[in-house]
Amino acid sequence: MNSVPLPRAAGNDPAEPPVPGTAAMRQPLARARHLPGTIYASPDILAREQERIFLTRWLCVGRVEELPEVGDYLTMRIANQPIIVVRDGAERILALRNRCVHRGVEVAYGQGNAREFTCPYHAWTFDLAGHLTGAGYMKGAEWDRDTAHLPAVRLETWRGWMFVNFDADAAPLAEWMRAFEAPLAYYRSDEAVLGDKLVVEVKTNWKFVVENLLDVYHVGTLHANTFGKFMRLLRDDLPFDALPNGGLSLRFGSRPMSADGSQSFPILPWLENDLGFAAKANIFPNMNLSIRADSMRMWVMWPLAVDRTQIISYLLVSKDAAAQPDYPARLEAYRDYMRSIVAEDRTAVESLQRNATAADFTPGPMSHLEAPIHHVLNHYLDAMQL
Ligand code: FES
Ligand SMILES: [Fe+2]
């Protein structure tokens, strides 16, 4: 892999970290400082993140129940790499590069159900497993048609979640997720089903959103009028389980996500005796899984540009809840509530992008309630070799 050049201040000592200010995050929490604005605003940093993080880690692309039928597919662009996730004719869920073998145009868009994929440019066709099945007006061209197919991307599943990895040498997903098995055992996300998928775009760097979802410090203030009033820390020193590879798991007390803290959906059967239970887990780099008594949410943050992020929030509810006739009405109320929370967070994370990236801004110290952010960003610096 080519390494991406980094911004380097003139006269910088080569022994110093290449981005001035990052060493302060390496300090123990009490002496640490938030990361400098360059980390959130530099296109070189984003290119390096794509190369060192997004193209080497397992990344969640959705739930298996999004593709129930043969031919069901969805498309995504990950680190500028377009992919198709599809259930093929043999009922396997596959990930393929969405890149025609002729000139490279994407052969599928959005999501839906297809019998085959037809490139919109010159109509070459591919079956659901990506093999070329048709290429018109190619008489006389000398090429190996039998080996022409949309290249496969590794796809593995963990408890109903589909993950892809562009790195052929990466350890299997199960190995990667092993440290999460015990802390996430009570989530039982394989026994719940996808109840909704919310997609929003925010004008901020993807890491500000990741940090925001780990930031319990802001909940009592920014969300004082929504779920902040129901949240309580189990201890003032915010203990959490630091897991390998930038993972972490955190337990606290809260109520279901609704305006009055009452349940939005029927309680997950395995949490019936634990209504005040709440927890979240960070799966590096861009995934945050949280649970309340009635539902779970997986938040996935995709960088679109240094200052634009797509957030996909997957809601999981019990199978029973999703099948009930009043589910659409419950979901509508839940969506309204989530939109109000996202609006609160949007104000803060977009403001961070405007101000915390200014050249004359010096990042401030960290609260002990920001320890999860400190843990994850230290792993980020390791992964980036900064
Ligand atoms: S680019 Fe796909 S058929 Fe030409
Ligand atoms: Fe928030």
C-alpha cells in the first residue's frame, strides 16, 4: 500500500508526531487534550483513514434480514469503494465490487431486487454472484471472458449483522468480535429484528459523531429536555470495559427512548426484569451499538468528505414487537422522538466542525466522563500511526 503524505508543519522535528498536537491525546486522561483540528479537517488525514482504517477493518453494512429473498441487494460506497451486498441464487449473502469489468461503471444503484445486474453504460450483464453473463458487440475482441466477474469482497456475519472487509489478510470477523461476545451477550441482537433504518447526513467529520455517541458528559445538558433526564451513571467515575482494537463496553441506567421514558416497543423478553438497564458498545472504527429495555440501535458513521458524514441508525426490536398491528404507529412516534434527539446532536457536532477545526483553536482538557473517548482516540492514533 502507498502511504499517504501527512501535513507537516515547516521545521517540525521528525521525531515529533507528524500532526502537531496529537501527542497531548497520548497523555494519561488527567493531562490529555482533545485532538487538534487538523485531524478533523485535513483531506490527507481522511485519505490515510481510508487506507489504514476503512480498508482494513470489518465494517457493518446492515442486517441479514434486509435481504430476505434471492436477488435482494443493497449498494453502498465505503471509502469511495462502491459495493453491492446481495443474496445470490444459492441463497448466500455476498459482497461484490460494484464496478463493471468493462470500463468500471457501477452496475447497481440504491437497493431492490434484481434477477441480474445490467451495467447502465454498455449493457454488460452479470449474474447475482457477479459472473459476466452477457457483453454485446464484442465479436473479434480478444479477452478472457470466463474470468470476467465483479470481484468479491469478504463478507461475514455476526449475530445478524453483515460486515465487509476489503483486506484479504484480515483475521476472520468472529475473531475480531471475540472480545465483544461476553459484554454483548445480553444484547442478543441475533434474536431481535430490524425495525427501522434511519439515514441522515450531518455537516461534520465522522469522528465527531463517533465521539459524540461515546460522550455521556453532554447528555445531561444537550439532551436535558429529551432523554438526558432519564439517564443516570452507575458510578461517578464511569467505569467501562476497555476492549482490544479500540472497542469498549459501557453500562449505565436509563429508560426506553421516548418522550416520557415509557417503552416505545414491547420490552425485549430477556430484559423484562431489567427495565432500567442501558448499555452501549463501541466497535472501532465507526460503529456504536446501544441497548435499552425495549430496543437496540446500531449507529454507523460513514465519511463522505472531511466535513460530511452519513449516519445510518439501525433500530432492532423483538420479533414479536415488529409483528404487532400497532407497530407502524409506535414506530412513527419513536421516529419523531429520535429526530428531535438527532437535531440536538446536529447543533453540537456541526458547531464542532466550524470551531474546533479553526487554526487558532487550542483543544481543551478532558473530563473523566470523556474517558471512553480517550480510549478510542488513542487506538485511532495507533491505527493511523500518528
Ligand atoms: S462500463 Fe459497463 S458495460 Fe461498459
Ligand atoms: Fe447526544
